[in-house]
Amino acid sequence: MHKTLKRTLLYDWHVKHGANMAPFGEYEMPLWYPAGAREEHLSVITRAGLFDTSHMAVIAAAGAGTRDLLQLCFSKDLQCCTGKEKAPLTPGKCVYGVFLNQKGEVLDDAILYQCAVDQYMIVVNSGKGQEILYHLETHKNGRKTELTDLSGQIGKLDVQGPLSAKILNKIINRPGQVFANMRYFSFKGYFDEASELADQVRLLDRTPLLLSRTGYTGEFGFEIFVRPEHFKKVWELIIESSKDMGLIPCGLAARDSLRTGAMLPLSHQDIGPWLFLNHPWPFALPYNEKYGFSKKFIGSEALEKQTNHADHTYAFAGFDLRKITICYESAVIDQDGKCMGQVLTCVTDMAIGRHEDRVFCISSPDKPPGFKPAGLSCGYVKVDRPLDIGRIIRIKDKRREIPVMIVDNIRPDRTARI
């Protein structure tokens, strides 16, 4: 029996505007629009793109015992997790981390928002709301915490790219005050009119928003949360107000290539039911200065005991735009032609290219004169041995075999942190 796919509130808009729709998680989502995934990718790098991300699951957590519960279940240490100074998580700040099981395997990754002293919001991946809610409920153990699954009850959209603030500046009330001191991984406002935070961010027509300086592209931008009854209005308002700035709607294909080039993992593809160790995302774990953990949390004991027994995940960049298909036959090959692991992600980042053994982006301030990238394949591999940065390996599927280089960065000069 086929499970009926859910649709976001913008489904009819996507179809009307020519989106190629496909299943993703529990939803039928746009893969790309008539402009094409390549143009959508480049638009986010050079101008701006708009994404419907209301398929993401949201959990509200409130009560005096909530922080203690999150300290147990969430990987980041909330007492030392924000900024270079490793300050505590406080209202108006958010942080990226993972939920692990006792084996040290990933249940899901998430962004955790602290809205007030005892009020939090957890954003997890599509279809994972109930699983993470159950995980939290199971470990409450008498802690005073009320957990509510808000999935499907909130509209979420992302405005990503260097012109994002200029676009939102046209539709937000008191934009100078809103954008002042709005650092990366901070947020203002709230989507519920009854909240005392609602007045922090409103549209010109007084619609309240939660506006977050985050995203899944590696580029400057914002994530917006709004009540369902306002969602389509906000989407169309952004489209209309940005006609002179070149913003276009973007689908999941561009989102995937952008996040890969930005060194961001896709849950249950690049991270999943294996030990969360030896990967490019150690910032999701609460390492202290002595390379131990600053706290105990679910899964930490397994990670500490099995450090030397985990596979290794690496990023790679190719030498041209050719990529392979992730399938049963895809594999990582050593110099003897033997399989040493699997390819987790392989996409083409159309904004980058090589010049004299260096990768540049079309947004790189020091790119060579006349630089016109054709794109490079990139992604992640999981292998059974440690590899040096700069090593050339080969990846294959049933059609082709291509050389790629192990790297510690893919798309340079990203703008998310500016």
C-alpha cells in the first residue's frame, strides 16, 4: 500500500509555476522550477533564492526541566556552545547538533532555538518529528517539560543569498532595528501573536515572524517561521518585492548541491545509523580543550569507547562536473581496485572550478580574471581507513569511474557567517 504524501501549503503555487515535483520525506516537494537547478544554485551564490522548507518538523519544548532534558538528549553542551567564546545558549540564540541513540548513532540532526528561559524550539528533518518527540518523552524521567509536535502547523521558508537582507528590508517593519546585531545563529521574533516576542519582528502589515540568521546553503540568508494562514502571503510578498533583485524560487536539487558544497551533511545519508565519529562535523559534539566531552549525553559513552573502531567520513571534490549516481553499485575504490567504502553524496556544485590546483567560486574576491566555472563534482565518502587530505581516490557507479580528491573544504568564500 502506498502512503499518501503530504503537501505543503504552497503545493498549488509550485505546480502553477512549473515546478518538477517529487517525493521527499513525507512530502511532495519541488525539485526545481523552469529556470533549472543550475540557475537556482547560481542565483543563491550571486543574488538570492527562496525555498519552501515547511516540510521540516518542529517540536516545542517548555518547562523548568527542559534544559536539563536537552543536556541529556542533545549533543551540544548548552552551557558552552555559542560563538568563538563558547558562551551558554541564551534566548535569541540557536545551535546545531544531533540526537544520538545509546550506540552513538544518529537519530537526526537539528537546530535548537532558545526562545525564553524555559522555552525552546527544535527543528528536525521531515518525518522525524514523532521519532525525536518519542525519544525526548522516553528520557523525561520526571523532568517538568511539555513537548508538543508542531509539524505541519508552521510555515517555514528560507531566503538565501547575498541580497537576502535587502529584499527583507522592503517588507519588514523597522528593519534597521531588526537587523541590528543579528549575528549568525541568532534569531528574533516569534510566529505566535500571543507571544511577548512577537513585536520583535513584524511585516509592514503587522504579521509576526520568527526570523533566524541561519540556513542550509552556506550563504548569507535567513530562515522564516510564520503561522500557516500567513505563509502563502509571505512567500508571494517576497517574490513580488524582489523582482528588481533577481531572486528566484529554488527547489530541493539546488538545496542539495548548495549544502554539499557548503560542507553540510544530509541526515540519514551523510550521517545516520553508524557511529558519529571521524567526520567533517566535529563541531556538533561537545569537545572540550582536552579533546574529551564537556558533558555526558546519550551516546557519549559509545563514542568515547569506540573512537578507534569507527569508519571515516571525508569530503571530496572532483576535477570536472562529472558525477556518479548513488546506487547499490556505487563504491570507493583503492589503488588496487578493491572497495574501501561507499559514496554517501555526489552532486555538482556549479559555482566552483579549478585553476592552477586551487578551487575558486564565482563569488571568490581573488578569482582569476575571466573565471567562468563549469562546476565540480563533490560530496562525501565513508571508508574503512584514514585518508590524508589531498589524496586522490576513485569513485564509481555502474556507468563510470572518476577520480576525486579528499578535501577539508569544498566551496570557498562562503558568505553565511558575514
